[in-house]
Amino acid sequence: MKLVQDLTKGSVTGTMLLFSLPLILGNLLQQFYNIADTLIVGKYLGAAALAAVGSSYALMVFLNSILLGMCMGCGVLFSICWGRGDLSALRQKVYLSFLSIGLFSVLLTAAVFFCIDDILRWLQVPQEVFPLMRNYLWYIFYGIIFTFIYNYGASLLRAVGNSVVPLFFLGAAALLNIVLDIALILYFDMGVAGAALATVAAQLAAAVGITAYIFLRFPQLLPDRASRCFSGLAVREIMRFSLLTCMQQSVMNFGILMVQGLVNSFGTVIMAAFAAAVKIDSFAYMPVQDFGNAFSTFIAQNFGAGKLERIKQGIRSAFITAISFSLFVSVLVCVFARQLMEIFVDSSETAIIQAGVEYLWIEGSFYCGIGCLFLFYGLYRAVKMPEISIVLTVISLGTRVALAYLLSAVPAIGVLGIWAAIPIGWFLADAAGWLYYRKRRAEIARMLMP
């Protein structure tokens, strides 16, 4: 596999799949940062610790999504500049975006440390879980800056067609995370703090590795003296893309965080079941999510190169591929739901396993909804309409949160209402994204032209 791919040439479907494969493998490995914690904690530290670490996952995904969204937004601009062959503009955008997002990540880290107790109370964390979750988060928050550095470097490399190298560093970090989990939890008896420290060390390793690689192998992407200057126009463009994509990512995960608070109100059993089932979800639809990100880079590079017909072919191919894959995964998850839950939860915890199986049967049947939604997000980012991605996210998450609270309050439905609300939100957002595309197709086509 080539380290750098030109997405403006070759087979449309083959090019997208080859480019997306390292992204898919990389994000699956990234899940091990929290998956390894969940597995080892659930097996050896008990249900309360599993609930603490698992519930922390939703919060950390939300916080990381803020920075990831900003990096993804800048990545679209990097891809357009690379497609046009404008290295001068690319270097300037790298300089300005790194300074702005880096400063924001420092401020975010300080804010969450200051507000940690208020955050846990807002999430309605049960008293028996509160000290464990606080202890875990106190250490895990140190990794926010390292997560930013890695994701920024990965976005830059992927923008120029290099989706392979970020996978290498994630693989090494995931392996390190597992080894340290075993050592700190089982041999040094550090409990949930050991799980957190293992994750932070792995994040640090990934950040240092990818930064060193860019300096050594892609010096042409680094800001030179001429590019280290302020440009109001460039800053506005960076802020528009990075902040709107950040809003889309953070709104999506804020809705998940609100659902997490509702789940917590049902007690430790449901918390633990949700924690394990969400990890299975992450593995199940992560490939189609990364395919959506690869699709976005494909569109952006071809936009920069002015290849309109290739973009049209890419849109058709991407939706067929995503729907086919999602249906296949739905069948696997529904058939093997109990066995998947038992990977994370001891087989003696029958109540937790049954609650998780019910979640997977309801949500896992409709992964094609989230698969299409990821493609709409990627499409609208790439055609310089990131605000539409926010609208779709609000539709999806607004519906999910509202229905979750309404349905779960009905005694005959209870927690099943939370699970059912999720796919309903997906399909409503898909319908909105498709209708908008049909209505504005001609305008979008003009925007794609150079």
C-alpha cells in the first residue's frame, strides 16, 4: 500500500476504499484506549469500576470531539490546498490552525480540571461510582493535549493522502496501552487510576511519534518564515471550517453525554450494560464513520483539482458501499449480541448482559442509518457547507435526547425508550440530508466546480 495516495486519479471506489482502510484500522485500534480499560476493569475490578470507566468514555469522547472536529475542519482546507498544489497556502494554514487549536486545547484542559466535580454531579453519577469516576478522570484529563497533537498530525497527513502512517503510531500506542493496563492494574494494583495512566501514556507515545515523523519526512508541510504571518482572511476561513466542524462533532457527542446522564439515573446495572454495549457500537460502526471521513477527503481533493464528474461518481459509490457494509454488520451484531457482551462482562452478570443484548438488538438493527449520516456529514464538509452538518446533527441528537427522556418516563417502556430513540434520530437526519441534497443539487454542483 502506498504511503501517499492521489485521490484525484484511479478507480473511484477502489481509491476511496484503499484510503479509508488505514483510517478504519487506525480508529479501531484507537478504541483500544478505552476498550482495554473496560475489558480489564470489568473482569478484575467489578461492576462499580466498570460503570466508572465506561461512563467516563462518553465524557471523554465529547471533550475529544471538540478538538477532533477542529482538526477535521482544518483537514478539509489542507486537502483543498494540496489538491490545488498550493503549498504556500497550506503551510500558512498549518501555522495559524496549530496555534489556535493548541491554545484552545490548553484552555479546555484547565477548564475540565476546575469543573470536574460539577461535571460529575450534572451527569447524575451514583454515589457508589462517584469517587472511582473522579479518580479515573483526574488522570485521564492530562491526555487531552496529547490527543490534540496526534489528531492534528493525523489530519494533516491524511489531507495529503497519507492515511497509513497514523495507523502505525496508533497500533504501537494501542499495544502500549494494553501492556500498561495489565501491569498497572493487575501487578501494581493501581485500580482505575492505573487504567487512566496507561491510556495517557499511550496517547503521549502516539503524539510524539507522529510529530517526529512529520518533521522528518514531510518538512515541506511545515511553516517556513514566509508562512508564519497573520492573515485575517486565512484565519476567518480556518475558524469557519474548524469551529463549524467542531460544533457538529461536539453537538453530536453532547447529545450522547445527555443520554449518558439519563442512563446513569437507572442505576449501576444499566450503566454497566450501556458502557459495554457502547464499546461494541464503536467497533460496529467505526468503519463506516471512517469511510465517511475518507469520502470527505476524496471530495475535497477532487474539488481542489476541479474534477466534478469524479465527485459525482464518488457520491454514488460511497452510499452503495456504506449501506451494504452497515447491513452486514447489523446482522452480525444482532446474531452474536450475547457473545459480544460476554467479552466485556463476566457471564455471571446476567442482568447486565441481558440489558446490553436488548440495546444491541434495537440499535444494532439500524446501523445503515448512522452509515448514511456519516456520509452526509462528510459531503457537506467537503463542499464548503459545514453548517448543514450541524443542522443534521441537531436533528439527529435533538430527536434522540427528546425521545429518550419522553419514552423512558413511560413505565411500560422504561430504558428501552432510550435505546429506540437512537435509530429514530438517525433516520430523521438522513431524510433531511437527502431532501436538502435533492433540492440544492444544482447549487452544490456549481460549488464543486473550480
